[in-house]
Amino acid sequence: MVHDSMRLILDEHSGLSAMLRSLSMMLDRGPQDDRDRFFDVLRAMLFYVDEFPERQHHPKESTLLFPRVAELAPQTQETIRQLDQDHAKGEASVRELQHLLLAWELLGESRRTAFEQAARAYCRFYLEHMRLEETIILPAAQKVLTERDWQFLDVAFAANIDPLARQNLHDPDFDLLFSRIVMQAPTPIGLGES
């Protein structure tokens, strides 16, 4: 049986993976002839990463899921320590990316390489982070958590669901953000003009 909280974590990872891959595709494409749209889309993507995964997804994992898994599956403790360290530095990393993006936009091409390198490193880091959660922590959780643990997690994780992972639920504020990204990002990333 796949519990609601497990499904939510995987859905949230899927949404974030799509956003990170889209960000990488935007970097591959570059600003071309529409710098304003390019920077607007990247700012919106980084805002999403800061707003939901860093501020809501990670705290749920670090305070609710990880401690119980570490208690019942001690072999996961080192990985959990690493994941918690990742969570602790994640918000600062996104803020640094936002600063580097603004520097590129306002100060020009001399700042492009710094942003691109940091953004690509962040995407690799985050995708690896989610891979560890999905291949080590979540399988351990499925083996060791009790039905009572899952019921608690299901309620706690449902309290704030990633708008990208929602099924038939809409948050008007986030709908505007995602519409902005999708409508402005060029194909094949979004529906905007190439």
C-alpha cells in the first residue's frame, strides 16, 4: 500500500524535478533575443523553489519523517544526517542563485558564467538529494513505519501540498505563478514562442 504522505513526497519530487530540468533547459537555450522574458521565467522558477520546496517540503521531511525513520532504521542515520545538512543549506543556496541571477541581469554577461555554474551545480545537487531520499529513506520508511506512523504523516503532509503536485486542487496565487512560467517559457519548456 502506498500511503498518502509517500505519494505526496513522490509527487512533490516529480514537480520539483520538472522545474529543475526546465531551469537547465532554459540555461541551455539562453536569453537569445528576449532577455526580459528569459530573466522573468528564471526568477519565477527560483521563486517557486524557494517558496515551496525549501520552506515547506524540507521541514516536513526533517521534522516528521526523518527522525522516525532514523529511530526505527538506524542504518539510515548517516544518509539522514547528510539530507538534513542539505536541507539546512538549501534556502541559502537558492537565495544565492537569486542574487547571481540578478547580477547577471543587471550587470551583464560578465556575471553569466557565475550564475550558470551555480545553477547547474544546484540542479545536480538537488536531483541527487531527491534520489537518496527515494532510494534509501523512502524504502526504509515503507519497511519500518507502523500504520499509526503513516496516519500521522498522512495528516501532517496533507496540511500543505506543493501546488505543482496537486491533483484537482488549485491555489490561485500559485496558478498565476505557474501560468507565468508555462506561458512565457519557450517551447519545449513551456508554451511561449521559441
